[in-house]
Amino acid sequence: MSFFTPEQIAALSEREVRIDLLAKFEFKSETIYIWNGNTDLVTGGQTWKPAYGAASIDGLSISPGTTSETVTFQLNGLPGQATDFLAKALEETPDITQQLVTVFLQLFADDWQPVGAPIGIWWGFMQPPRITRTEMQGTEGAVQSISMQAENAFFNRSRPPYGRYTDRDQQRRSPGDKFFTFVGSLLFKSFKYPDY
């Protein structure tokens, strides 16, 4: 069984390949589907709302193995707030924090019609959003932006669970073991070794 459908392989074999990224944000209250186009996009059984080119994804890479990655999603002010994304992000931080976000790759034909279903290429857990506003430049107005980082499943995994030399961590590793019980009382103590 192939990862790509025959239609997708044909589209990838063309001299000019048309692709775009789609993002699925699974908030606690609802799931929002966004892409960077100018119209609604129906593909993969979902309707993806347009971001009108105002969205960007920074730090995205497809690396083999268990590499820790952080990806930043940024959205500048949208005309009419069509996706309601800024309001959703500001409304309730617990609705966002540690919720799943998935990035998909969508192939398009020459007439910009979707070819096959979206292909999932990255997923991670959303962190609290940050709001920024640029300064006004002469007659140009300021642009309000929201950025949100997402961390993949391997973020901060190099630290072993319960890896500290404390009684609490030792009790989690080996319940009943008293090896680290007196570590605090040994601070600044002098020992004579060997003691004859």
C-alpha cells in the first residue's frame, strides 16, 4: 500500500507542483480548519476556512526520528475576522493550552482543485497564545497579530521522568526505598573517609 494515491503521485511528478499547508486546531470547545487561501476549501471531508494569506507557520520541518521541535503559528489581522481565530484564541486560554494541532499538506491540480485528501505531516500541542501589535507608520495603521507555539511529542523528552536525586522522585521510581530520605540533612556535613 502506497502512502500517496496514484493521483497524488501524478501531481507530484508534474513539472510544476502546487501545494499548500492546512492546519487543524482542536480546541476543547470546537475544531477549526484553516488554510491560507482566499475561499473556502472543501477537501478531506472538511471545509477549511480561508486566512487570506495572513497566516504563517515558522519552524516546520519533517525530520526522521525523535527530534524535539517547536513550531510557531502566526496570524495577522484578517478582513472581517472571517475565521474567528483571534477571538477564539483570546477568549479562553484553557481552551487552547495543550490541545492538539495538526498540519497537513494539500496537493492541487492545474486549476487549483484539491488532488486527494490532505496528508498529515506534523502534529503537536498548542501553548498559550501571544498578542503583538506593530507601531503605526505614517498613514499606515498598526497590525495586530497573534502567535502561538506548538511543541511536538518529543519536546523536553531528553529529561528522564523522576530523574532527580530527591526522595519524592525516588519514591515514584521505587516506592518504599529510603535511599534519598536524608539527602537534605547531609548538606554541609563533613565525613571522614576512611574512618579507622
